[in-house]
Amino acid sequence: MAADAAVPEERRRPPLAVRLRLWRNRQIARPGFRRLISRLPLLRRIADRNAAALFGLMSGFVHSQILLAGVRLGLYQALLARPADTASLARQLGLTATRMRLLLGINADLGLTIEVAPDLWTLDDAGVVLASDQGLSAMVRHHDLLYRDLLEPDRLLKGTAGETALGRYWAYARNAEPGLLSPEAVADYSTLMRESQAMMAACLLDAHDFGRHRRLMDVGGGEGAFLIAAGRRHPGLGLHLFDLPAVADRATGRLDAAGLAARASVTGGDFARDRLPGEADCVTLIRILCDHDDARVAAILANLHRSLAPGTRLVVAEAMRGTDAGARLSSAYFGLYFLAMGAGRCRSPGEIADCLVAAGFRDIRPVPSPNRLIAGIVTAVR
């Protein structure tokens, strides 16, 4: 060990795995090697798959704009209930027949529409999901802000981009006094969170049995979308929501409109500073920790530990880093999203467990998630 330490770093021999990877990279970088691979039947499929994936990365922005055009024009909603021909769709969406055929064709290339008979179009599987999930359409529209911030990603990474559109949108992200935010400042993002919560709610309700609890408190619960879903799934479950005062006011009306007023209550405050009600035996943090930097995460968890009764179950659900395909896609997306937002990061279940241990929680366990693209899940006990 001492002898290795004495060798200058630039002269140390890399481990075998690193040397093999560098050799492999040198081969792939050679055009002749790639041509050879393309001529070998067994390897051609791998090469074609990798080439398609690389082109997908290069063309991803174009694909997202196809989605945005379809959502804004109302294409997916128009085809949700019944098939239609090109001419009728063109009249309905305000396009020429030529442009309508182009839009239908490129959506078919992406697996969103399908021509079920000559010039008769309907939605393919992914298009049905997009048209029937209001939250997905809301996120497609919301990406207009993100793409403004990503026009010069190198400046964003260097920290020279200045104020970002997402930083202004998520008003609490860099506000030293989020509890003082006005109703106007929280309106847009609260609506987006409510509309985009359906898949997260279904994922979490399938992963954890909230019916075994007496009272559930959703901390940072927005307008109550998750509590409403949990309340409908478990009629005997008491409900409580804690969020910023301006957001909590919006939640009260939503819970009342859902018919849950008799078993739901709402408290306004800053979950990093103000004492939380301690009556719940289960508490959820849904898409909360990932929105904040490490210091504020520590403050949030420490405040929760002070406020909750011993034995309270804590459930953390949010986008988390991992090695499976869903987690990697989610982490890649949110890596730049949080950078543009100006706060937060995507953590692994292990990093979240470390934060929970530091705050004093125990019995920390990752929970299998039905969809790691939507959320990773970690539970703990106060």
C-alpha cells in the first residue's frame, strides 16, 4: 500500500476493468470496427439498437415538441373517444390536410397514433395513456419553462445562466421565508402538482398498505391530491394535510369538494421550522426531499423527528437514483430539472436512508416500487 502511494497518480496502472473499458472504447471509436460490426449478423442487432438509442438522445427535443404540438392542438383528446379521418381532424384542429397527415404520421412513428384502416386514425397505447391522464398533458405543457432554461445548458451548468424560468415558477425553492408566499405565488405550481399526482398516488397506494394506519398526514401535501386518493381507497383512514399557509387554504376547498371534510383537517406552516401535529401514526413525504438541498432536507427531517410521536411510520416517495432503467431515466431527467429549478437533487435510497439516520429515525427500509420511473420508496419509524 505504501509503495503504491509513493507512485505518482499519473503513472499508476489502472485496474483491469478500467483498462478493458478503455480498450473497448478505442475499438468502438474506430469507423472500421463499427463497419465490421454492422456486417456480422449476430452483432448487427446490438449495433442497430445502440445506434437507435443514440439517435433517440439526439432527437429527444424534437420528439417532445411533437408531444407539445399534439397536446396544444388537441389531437390526443380528439382521437380518445372515436377514430377519425385526416380531413375531419384537419378541420377540427385548424390544420391543412397536408399538415394533418404529417402530424398523424410522425405521431404514428412515435407509437402515439395508429392508422387502423386506410385514412382512419386512432390512438396507439401510449397515446391513450397520454390522452386519459390529465397530469401527463399538464407536464408536457409545463416543459415549455424547462426548455427555456435548457437553451444554453453549458451556461446552466457553469452557473452563469442567471435567473431561470423554473426558479421563478417554483416560488418556494429559493425563498428564505416560504411561509410568507402569497396565494398568487403558489397558484400555478399547486395546480400542476395536483394534476400530475395521479400516477404517483397509484404507485404509492399499491406499494404501501395505508389501511393499517389510523391517521395519515401528508406533509407538503399541496392541494390534497394524494390524500383524496388515499381517502377513497381507505374509507376508515383519518386524513391531515400540512403545507404552506397559502397552499393549505387551497387544499381545504379541494378536500371539502371531494366529500372528505368530515375526516380531513389542514394545517398551514413551514415544515422545516414549525411544529407539526403529532396525532398521525403515518406521515408521507411525497416529492418533497428531492426539491431541497441537503441542509434544508436535514432541517425538514429533524423537525419531523421532533414533532412526531414515537412509533410513527414515515413514508418517503419521490424520484430516486438507481441502477434499473426507470430510475436511471428519472434521475437523468431530474438532474437538470432541479439544477434549473435552483434547488434539490435526485438522491439514491441509500442517501435518503443516511439523511433519515442523521435525523434520528430507525428501522429504515427501501420498499419495492411498482414503477421506479415514477418513484422510489423508503420507509422509516420515528
